[in-house]
Amino acid sequence: MSQFSEDFQTGLRDLMRWRRDVRRFRTDPVDEALLRDCLATFALAPSVGLSEPWRIVRVASPAARAAALANFRAANARALDGYDGEKALIYSGLKLSGMRDAPVQLAIFCDEATRQGAGLGAGTMPETRRYSVVAAVTQFWLYSRARGLGLGWVSILDPARLCRDLDIPDDWALVAYLCIGWPEEESATPELELAGWEHRRHHVPVESR
């Protein structure tokens, strides 16, 4: 018997359904107390060996934001060159970043050299530290959505360039660049699906061995 009610379970599933990758933000500021409350979910996240390898950098200065936006634009142009035909046409019309408008922008890194956790579980699969950061981002994303915020994960970036521009330690690896703010509109359907880029699968194939 679950300790959580059916209403809670339904609400959690609805939250997952309404968690969308937001690209279109209002420019209204996000209250600092609300942001800190959402960021506190990182402390609740699972991590390999209890290593807690996530490192969060707030990209706030005009210079840092301009550098990140220029990084995205250059990477996006290179990505467009990799498509042709209908895919190129659709890609050129996609809004793949909310970096110009999102009031809060965070660069999330994995500390590959952390001594916390004494390497437990990461000796044979060191990538599990990065997986731990992704798990923490997912919890942050869901809770932020529950508080009404939208989040967009920007992956069209040159990580090495971003690390140089933000003066990041050599042992930190970029995992996510997050845009956070109040969404212009809400939809349970992914924007890429609405644009005709791809369709979500509604079943999860499971293989047996």
C-alpha cells in the first residue's frame, strides 16, 4: 500500500505531463525567495556515493549573458548547416532558446574531481556523477513547474567556449544551461511536436534478455 493518495499520484503524473521545455518567457522578474526555494530541491536529489557533484553558476551579468547568447547563436548556425530539405526549413523556424528573455539563467556543472563520496559507485562508471546532476536538474524542473515557473534546457552550445567565458574550473563539466522564468503560455504538448519536428512515443518498449 502506497503512503501517497491516489489524488497525489494523479497530480504527480499531471505535473510530469505539464512539464514542458519552455522557450518563450515573459520578462517579469522571479522572486529571489521563490528561486531559492526551487534551488533547495538540489539538496534532496539522489547522487552516486552521496557525492552531490552539482555546481550551479548564475549567469547574471550583461557580459556573461551576451557571451552565452553569442555562443548559442554560433552553435545554432552550425547545427542548421547539418540539415537540408524539410528538416532545415522546420529547424530554421524553431525557437530553441529563451536566452534573450528569461530573467534567470543558470549554468549547471558536474564537479568531476569532487572528493565527496570518496568515489563510491563512480570508479567503474564515472559518468554516474553527471547522471546525478541530471537527476537533480529533473527534480528542480518539476518543482519549479509546480510553483508556476517554466524552464528551458539549452543544449545547442559549445561547452568549452562557455567554460572559458565564465571562467569555470577545469574539473567542472557543463551538464545543462537553464533558462527560467514565467512562461508566455502553457501547453501539455511539446513545442517540437507542435512544430512538426518529431512525435512523442506514447509507449515505452521494454526488452527482456
